[in-house]
Amino acid sequence: MSTLVYMKMLEQNPVKYDRGMRIITVGRIDRIKREIATAWIDPGHDVLEIGCGTGSLAALMTARGARVVGIDISDNMLAAARRNAPEAEFIHMTATEIGMLGEGRFDRIVATLSFSELSEDELDHVLSTSFVILKRSGRLVVADETPSTGWWKRTLARLVRWPLASLTFILTQNTTQALKMYDQRVERVGFRVVHRKVYLLGTLSLIVAEKS
């Protein structure tokens, strides 16, 4: 099951965005965000959230005592995020620009349902830059669309994904793609995968990688 193909339509309406993401992920995204905030974020952490959306995860992380910087390219989302998580800092910025935030600045970088919107070259650039701006032993925490393993899971996922992806492209001229060879990509820039949890026939994963 695709978790992201309606992203571009929903992000134009922040009021409907979180509700739509809950429907698309069968409620898993709220559970994953709570897990990220409680299991991977500690008080005092400096956290960068790439693709902060309406600020729902930022609010959870600031409630944990973290110092959060959220970035997004949607002014509508940023306005909603500032209302929902007033203690966080929000910046209009693309994922490929995060290098300007400073080397060795963050304890955690988190991204939920945003990396799959990047091209492969953009993803590689963001991963290598994330390594640079994380502190020593910092962690990259990503929840996103991933390829299923096993032929029957892949077949079922494709049957659901292809019509939805086509519809999204027709309406928005954008689509998303599963994170191909993600483990190899993060390891190539110096990360080590330390945790993985899969959902929805393996098409949605929470992956934590540590800066070696």
C-alpha cells in the first residue's frame, strides 16, 4: 500500500493534511510519530525535522524538551506548524539546503513521509549533508515508503500503488517513489542502521541510522 501518493494534494490544505495521512497510512503515521518522539528524542536534543508538515511531530518533540528546527517548502504548512508547535523554529527551506544550518549542529534529524518525494540524486545529497550536520553519534530517524520484500507483497503493493500514483501525477504533476536501496545509501555516506520497523506489508518503514 502506498503511503504518500496523495501528499501533494493534501499539503495544499493543512486542515485536511493530517487526517489524510492517517487514512492513507491506516493510522500508522500517528503511532510512528509518537514512537519517534518517545523512543528516539531526549530532553535537550537539538533536532532538525525535514518536511515538518503541520508541526504535529514537532509539537511532540518540543513537549519532550527538545529544541526543534522544522523546514518545509509549503508556506501553508509552515503557518500551520507555527500554530501547532509554537516552541519550535520553522524555516522555509528545501531539503537540499540543510547544509547551511551548520556542521555538527544536531543530535537528531527526523523525516516522515518526505524523503520519497526526492529524486535519487537529491536523496543522496541530503543523506551526505545530514551526516555532516549531525553531531558525533547523532541519528537520522526516517519513516517513509519502502519497497516490499517477497513477491506476493510486492504484487499486492503494486496493484494498489500504480493507480493511485497515476492519479496523483495527473492532478499534481508529482508523484513519490519508495526509498530504493536505502540501507546501502546511508551506509555509503558513513551511517550504520541500528533499528528498523516495518508496517503495511513492508511498504512503510521506520529506519534509524547512527553516525559512525
